[in-house]
Amino acid sequence: MSTVAIPGVERVLFTEEQIEHRIREVASEISRNYEGRSIKLVGVLKGSIFFLTALARYIEIPLKIDFLGISSFSNRSGAPGIVRIAKDLDDGIEGEDVLLVEDIVDTGLTLRYLLQTLSGRAPNSLSVCTFLDRNSRRLVQVPVDYRCFEIPDRFVVGFGLDYNQLYRNLTYVAVMKPEKNS
Ligand code: IMP
Ligand code: MG
């Protein structure tokens, strides 16, 4: 899809070329750090699919892939961040080196929940790789081991990230116009 086809898009933040280049760098870092081992990439549906498949192609150690799906909702007072697993992993992770792959870490609430849940399943190690990191909106401190890009406090779409489930298939990351923010 081209930018002109997207009415709500303000500007491109990262081009396809920039994304590709940065993902290759992060994949090399991961390959070096886990040299001699194999890892399991755990993707969080649906946003991380595009990033996970791009990353996996450049990782040079044996790897497995599994996915989990979550739903997040607000409590009665409107506070965000209540998360539950809607689709669990197909297989256990006991004794494995797990790399949790996220599209974006924003408040950190989703990641905190996932780390708590997965660490209870006795993996050998558990690390986090996120495509985007919006550190300015963090509500809880969470460890992020690998990040491709730090982003400003603006709503973004593309490369897996959606606005009302749309625009995940953009090959670039774009900032939405303010009136389209949710
Ligand atoms: P948090 O870190 O728990 O606040 O939630 C992160 C989740 O919110 C991500 O996995 C996305 O699904 C969603 N999200 C946060 N910021 C954006 C954005 O700018 N565009 C699209 N989705 C977003
Ligand atoms: Mg997500």
C-alpha cells in the first residue's frame, strides 16, 4: 500500500529500507548473543507477525516459532492494562531460551503480564525483543533487551501495527494525524 492510499497518515516515520537495515542489525546481535544455542521466538498476535518473520529470516542460529494471543481491556474505573491470554502457546517452553517478540512496548503493562506468565513456565532464559519502544509513556518498568527503534509519543501504524485493525500491511511505519488518535 502506498502512503497516498491512507487518508489518516501524516508522515512516514521509518521507511522500508530503514526497517530492513535495522532488523538485520538486531538479528546479528541476537545471533551473536545466543551463539551455539537455539532459541524460541514467541510472537504476540497479531502485531508482531510482520516483525517476527522479518527478524527470523536474518537470525543465523536454529530457532523455533510459537505465538500467543492476548486481549487487553480496562477495568471499571477505566484504567487500562488488564491483560489475559486469549490464545496460548502450542508448546511448553520449559528449559528453552525464549525471546519474546513484540510490535511495540508502550505503557509496559502488556509486557509485564507476559513476562510474569512466561517466567512461571521455567524457561532457561527469557528475553524481550521489540520492534518499537515508546519509553515516554511507560507506566511500569520492564526489561527490553533488544529494540529496533525508539519512537515519539505519537500513534503509529504499519509493519504490523494497526489502527482499528487496519494498516498492518504497510511496508513502512507512519505517524497518524492527531484526529485519528485513539
Ligand atoms: P502496552 O505496552 O501494554 O501499553 O501496550 C502495547 C500494545 O498497545 C501494543 O502491543 C499495541 O497493540 C498497542 N499500541 C500501543 N501503541 C500503539 C501505536 O502507536 N499503534 C498501534 N498500536 C499501539
Ligand atoms: Mg501488541
